[in-house]
Amino acid sequence: MMAKIQHNQPLYEQLMWRIKAQVATSVLKVGDKLPSVREMALIEGLNPNTVAKAYKALEGQQVIETVAGKGTFVRQVDTVVDEKAINELRNDFNNMMIEAKRLQVTPEQLHQWIDEFYLEGQQ
Amino acid sequence: MMAKIQHNQPLYEQLMWRIKAQVATSVLKVGDKLPSVREMALIEGLNPNTVAKAYKALEGQQVIETVAGKGTFVRQVDTVVDEKAINELRNDFNNMMIEAKRLQVTPEQLHQWIDEFYLEGQQ
DNA sequence: TACGTGTACTATGATACACAGTACACTTTA
DNA sequence: TAAAGTGTACTGTGTATCATAGTACACGTA
């Protein structure tokens, strides 16, 4: 009966980010099997429907793929450039910089954040 | 009766971003008066309540200030460092880079986006 | 006084979120 | 073959948010 949204973001989106972060940092590699919908629900303390919603959305983003009756697996990175998604990213990025400027975060700091991220992801 | 949310973002938040962008690019300067709630509602094609919601949220973010009976004005930039907001920004920034990596946007491209933004804002 | 300002209400309809429960087609395993 | 585990698709419930409409009030200004 509960339905708490923390950090102003839906639970299924928060799960999506956790999974995407694991893929980006190679904690999850291509071909790796994800926990089943019901298993992940127990792990994360969520409803299986909520996990299924996250899985389906991630499949739509080409992050994972599902094989009928087998499970869900990390998908090979798509080689096709997604112009629409990149445009949305650019727009979000602009909003982020408006916010950064307001909070008096310097561009040098932003540069550093980028470098730190790509350094940690290299290992 | 309508209630269309475009771009998967509430109308009042979209308005907030437009105003914040105008402040960041100095289209709106400190002390400038914003259109009244009812006037802005006509301009943007929104309900006065929706505009009021955006104004109130922006006041909470110290972007604007309201003077009783007079109107709303662009506020002086706060000198206090908002650690909490910066931490949230950092988190959003990380998610953004996860997305960028997935879309095969290079860190060099991200660096360029930053420089372009701060260059345009200088004028 | 009259007007414009932000604000605070109540109410309605639409939508999204998260949950509970059931069911089905599929694959693998025993 | 039978059983168990997979994703998926439903229906339904409760909650919250969003956007609208309409009314009202205290305040400042002309």
C-alpha cells in the first residue's frame, strides 16, 4: 500500500540508474545475467511489477535484452548514434550548467567532475 | 480540464527553467521585475496558480523575491554556499555522464559543451 | 477608493506511481 | 513428462502530483 518516492524520483527510475551505473562501470558486463524480476524485487525491497517496469524501460533503451523464459542480460552497446537521445542529453546538460552557475560552481569544477568520472570508469 | 505535461516535465518546472535561464544569461538582471502572476499566465498560456507555484518555488531557491503588494523581482545572488544543492547537482551530473557514456558522447564533447555555455553567458 | 500585487483556499479531473494478486507462454531442470 | 523459474500482461486499489477553475484576502500604489 506504500508508495514512497525518495529524492523526487520514481523507484523504478532509481533502480534503472543503479543498473546503468553498474553497466557503465563494468560491474555488469555484456552478457551478464541480471537477477530475475522476483529475485531483484526481494533484493531491492520492491514490488516485482516495479522491477519489471524498470527492466522493460531499460530494454527500450537498449541497455539490456530479455530472452523468453531464460532471463534478462546486459546487451551489447549499440553502434547506432541516437540523435534524439543526445539532443535531450544536451538540453539536460544546459539546465545543469544553469544550476551550476547559480550555485557558483565553476566551469573548472565541472571539468574536473568529468575527468574524475572517466578516470574511475577506466579500471 | 487539460493538464498536458510536455517533455516529461511539469509545466511549472519548465517555466522555472526558462526564468532561471534568463537570469543566468542576464536577460533578467538583479532587481528586474517579473510579469505578475496573472500577466505571466496570459503570456505563457498557463493557469495563474501554475505560475504562482513556479514563482514560489523560485523564491525558495533564492532566485527571486516577492514584495507584498508590489510584485516579484530578481534577487541578488546568494553568497552562502549551498552544500546540499551542490551534492544533488553532483549526483545528477554523474547520472548525466553515465548516460553520455552509453550514448557514446566523448568527454571531450562534454568539455566543449561547458565551454560553449560559459562563453555565451559572458556577453 | 480603485486597482494590481502575491497568496491561500476549495474543488475537479487527469495522470503517474507503487503495490497486491492472478494468469499465461516460454525455457530449463529434475 | 512434470515442476520450477523466466518475463509479461492483466485487473484493481490507494496515494500523490499536476493543472485547471474559481473565490477570497491583505497588502501597496496610483
